[in-house]
Amino acid sequence: GVECESAVQCYTSIKEQIMSVQAQQETRGFQAEVTQLMELVAKSLYSNPEIFLRELISNASDASDRLRREALSQESLYEGDGELKVQISVDKDNKTLILRDNGIGMSREEIIEHLGTIAKSGTRAFKALLEKKDQDSSELIGQFGVGFYSAFVVADKVVVCSRRAGSEPAAGVEWESDGKGEYTVQNREQKERGTEITLHLKDSAKEFLEEVRLKTIIRKYSDHISLPIYVGEEQVNTAKALWTCSKAELGPEADEQYKEFYKHISRDFEPPLAWAHNKVEGGKLTYTSLLYIPSRAPFDLWMREHRRGLKLYVKRVFIMDNAQDFIPTYLRFVHGVIDSSDLPLNISRELLQSNKDIDVMRAACVKRILGILEKMAKEETEKYTQFWNTFGEVLKEGPAEDFANKDRIAHLLRFASTQTGNAEQSVGLEQYIERMPAGQKAIYYLIADNYIAAKSSPLLEVFRKKGIEVLLLSDRVDEWLVSSLQEFSGKPLQSIAKGDLDLGDLEDKESKAQQEDQEKDFSVLLEQIQKQLEGRVKSVRLTHRLTDSPACVVFDNQDLSGHMQRLLKASGQEISATLPILELNPAHVLLQRLKLELDAERIKPWANMLLGQALLAEGEPLKDPAEFVRHLNNLLSEV
């Protein structure tokens, strides 16, 4: 009886173990986007498959950085092994390439989340860019954080074994997939922490079984990763943090090394436009900064919820990515590294916000970045044009955000102008002032929904007649820019779409006398039109800003412009509508004839037509287009 009972218990135990293992093993389908993404990645890297190694090494480096950061408060995570590295080996007999790191590792939940699904909002943008025929898509892989899937370009099966630092050996996990829609996950015993990736290489990828080929790729893409990378027993990369080296130490290849390091930290594979490497010693602070201006915008430049900033190190120990407190929002395109010898190793994002040393370093970083741009604008105008076309709209946020540097930023701004005759934003405020005629006291500008609307505006007519330059603004940020930047070098910025037109000394005495006579001559007509348009306009008055058009609308200086009202409504904000001022051109034949009309009922359709066409020219959609067309057709039939 005892033996029987013992056998039953043994059978039950074995059955429970089998059921437990079966529960731990599961086959899952990839998220639909992942499957599509792998197909796109495979197509995009068809002619440049070596990219996969760069991506896997970069991921291993990130895993080691995360371990260092978490170990600052929990040293036991090192598990007695603090020498972080990447080990690469090949097995020619089995056609496998193995890449192993002893970084943070992954739990079962993390491996499913990171390798089986994609939750990043940039994925759709990535896919859209990949599908563009003229896009060098191999350069986008790392920038969008989907580099792991490049492994399937060279492998027909990928096995990932991992254990998160600090967990038990029994908490290891194995992930396996052929990249064709499904993957398998199961628990496994794993003594060492970290991640091991085994690539079962395709016949077309046999070149990656040759160590010489692997070493060449590593030196090309990953030389400055501050983590030793071994192929067999040989360390291939220099593994020295670039920012800790002087230019003399880097030697004649310094520029190339700076460019390659930029590509590593930014996941951008076009070289930067410019960079600044500075070391500050003595005084209260000791720190090094290496700051880069990219040559192209990241996909998430306008996704304001995305974290951006510099990589922060303390005494060469990685602390955090995207340390936002060192860079203001209007410089969010800047990449780089800052390494402090004075900050505590356990500093958090919250402490960064209240640390006075951070304020000092932030001010210095901003000063250096603006210095790079000032030098570029002065000495390398073509390169600055490239920068402005890429990041100018972001830099325009600066005057509102950074009062201390408002004047320096203002010197860097560029605008389209009536002087150039094209949409290119190439005119600086200094250049505008140099061209101002004697007697002009203000910098004139016009904001419209787009460049075509701006350059075609009737508000420009008198300025063209007198040869006065007007800046044409059409970026969404321009309304906020001019509200913060109200003067430059002692000259006020004045909108030609707001307030009375006052050209000051540019007006001749004869014109002023004529204007006074016309005010009296048209007083009755103005009253009648004002009455017909009551509730639709703030007032009706004569203007001398028009030479060809019969009418235009403007707004009072303290009121929201029509363009600003449209922007706020489009963003979902509720605003009190501001009525426009209808201005009429007394010299226009239409107004001359209308002045002779005595029948108020006949004036009404003309008043509606004049207001409608003025609103359309300003960019305002009509509330009742059909009614406007009826009025217009009736008037045309009478003519």
C-alpha cells in the first residue's frame, strides 16, 4: 500500500511538472504591425544587410547602460560580474552567429513586449517613410527603434535567450521565431544574466560567419561604443568614450570619429551638420559636453510628448537618456552627451529640475549651440540654409521660451520677403534693416495661412508701390513668434494687417491732404455700408493701403488677427470672435460709382460683395458661400 501510494505521488508530481512546462511554453502570433514591419525591413536592407550587426550591438550597449543605471541603487544586480561586454562568436558547422551581452537582460513579460509587439507611436511614420521609393530606408532602422527585426534579413531563425539581472536562474526565458508570423516563448534555466541572440544564418548570409568580415563591420559602425566588443578572444573596438578624448588624442581622423559617434547616439546615419566639444574645469563645476546639430529632422520632431534631451553621464557612468533639463524645447533637435564630475550618481529626473548646477550647465549648452549656429550663419551660408529649412520652424519657438537669449535667436531667424519674390525663408532681420529706405521706422510683416496667400494679399499693394519690403510669414508658430519678438535693434515689428496704416515720413504731404478731402466726400456711403453690415464688421473706413483692390479687412492692434483666430479654433480652443474692420479704397472705380448710389437697398448687395471678397483675400472662409455667389451673380447680371 505504501509503495502504491508513493508511486501515485510520484506520478502526480511528474504530471504537474509536465503541465507546468506546457503552461510555460506558448506560441503567439506577432502583432500585425510587426509582421508588416519585418517585411519592410527585409526589403529595405536587401542591398545592405550588414546593418543588422550594428543594430544588435547597439541594443546590447543600451542593455549595459540600463544595468549600470539600475545598479547605482542596487549593486547586487551585477551578481559579482561588473565587467560589461559584448561577445560575438560563430559556429560554421551549424551556420550560426551568436551575440551575447551581460547587460540588464529581459524577463518573460519584457521579451514578449519588446520582441512581439510594437507600441511606439512612430511605427506608422517609419512604415510610411520606408515605403517611399526615394528614401534610403536602411538609415531609418535604428532611428525608429526597430533594429532587432533586421536580424531576419540574414537569418531564417532567431533564438533569444535572456534572464533579467537580479532574478533567479529559473527565471530565464527563450524566445524563438522564423519571422513568419509567430514566435514561441518558454521558460529556461539560465545561470548568467543578460541576453544571448543566436542567428541561424541563411545561405545568402554566409559571409557573416567570417570573423574578418565581422571585425570590419564593428570597426565601421561600433568602434566608439564604450563597451568592449569581442570577436572570439580579440577586442575589436576601442571602447573609449569619445567625449573623454581631446582632439589631439583622436588624431587626424577626429572628424570622422565625431561623425560616427553621432550616428551611434542619435541612431541617425547621415552625418551631423556641426558639433561642439567642450570641457569645463576649475571653478565650481567640472563637466564635458559634446553637442551635435543634425542634418535632418527626426520623425518625432513635432511629437511633443516624446522625451528628448542629452545622454547624461556622471563620472563616465551612464545615468539616463533624454535628460531634457539641459536643453530647452526650442533646441530639442540637438543630440549629444554631457558628463559631470559633480552631480550625485543617484540623481533622478526630479532632482535635475531643482539642481542649480543643472541651470549653469544648461545655460552653457544653449550658449554653445547658439554659437555653432551663429558661426554657421556667418561663414557657411549654404549649410545654414539647410539647417533653417529643416529646423527653422522649431527655432522660431525660442524668443517666447528663452527671454535671456531672445536677441541672439532673433539674429538667426530667416523669413520669406517681397524682396526675393519666392517662398524661400532667406532674409534675416539685420538684412531687412540694411535695406530700409530713409524715413522707415518699423519692420513690416504680414502673416497668412500660406506663402501664396501672403504674397497675393491686397494689403501689400501700397508697399509695392512705394518699394517698401514686407516680410511674409506663414508658419503656424509665427503668431507666437511676433507676440514675443516685438522689436529688433530698436525697430518695432509692425503687422500690416492690424491697426491704421501709418507710413510716417514715407507719406507725402499731397497724399495726406487728399485723404482728408476723401474722408468728407465718402462719409455718407461709409455710414450706409456700416449700417448694412452691422454685426459683421467692427467698423467701415477708407484706406490708402490699396492701389488696385476695392476693399480689404484688417483688425485692431489689440484684437486677435483672423489668422490667429483660425489657428486657435483648429486646435479646439473656444474664443470670442473678433470682428474685422472693412477698409475701402476711395480711388477704385467701384467705390467711385457706388458713392453716387442713393438707394440703400441697392447698396446692400454691393456691401456684402465687398466684405465677402475682402474676407476671402484675408483667408477667412465664408459662412454662407452660396449666398455670396447669389449676390455676385445678381450684380454681374445687372452690369
